[in-house]
Amino acid sequence: MQAATPLDATFAALADPTRRAILARLAEGEATVLELAQPFAISQPAISKHLKVLERAGLISRGRDAQRRPCRLEPTPLAAANHWLENYRRFWEESFERLDVLLDEMKAEQKKVKRGKRR
């Protein structure tokens, strides 16, 4: 079995909707654990566990500001995931373009058949 890569850790962390919501909140700016916990109906220790997963994946970092320990979004792992996904986006776009060409050819052929029947 292979060791987990940073990309594996990123996708594993993103698999949970609570963690995705936390990242969405942090995209707006830094926040403390208490601020991050507010919109969720789960305990602060549960939020802390989610934050640890995000931190281990490199998706967030925690600073120190006097008594506060604000969390902030770290963009590098998301950029790596986006780069990986980009290859598949290109694949699907090319596939859809080929499908469009085929559909256009089928429509043109159908028009020829209809014109031939009218004569």
C-alpha cells in the first residue's frame, strides 16, 4: 500500500462537508475556533478535530495574536488539487467538443434525409 500523498490528504480533508464549510468561511478571512464553531450544531472539540484534519492536510494554519489563535486558509494544497482536476476538465471539454461535432453531423444528415423525402 502506498503512503498518502499531500493530494490524498487534501481530498480526504475536503470529503467532509463541515470541513468544506470551514474552508469557505476562512476564504473570507481569519477566524478563531469559537468563530468557526458558531454556525455548526456540534461541539467545540468536534470543530477542533476538523481543524486538526485541515491543518494536517496543510489547508489551514494557526497563528498567534496575543490571546487569540486565528486560523487562516492556506492556498497551496487547494492549488495543487485544482491543477490535478484541471487535467480532467480538459478531458471532458474535449469529449464534449467531439460530441458537439458528431451531433452537428447527425443534424445535417437528418436535414438531408428530410429534404430527400419532400421531393
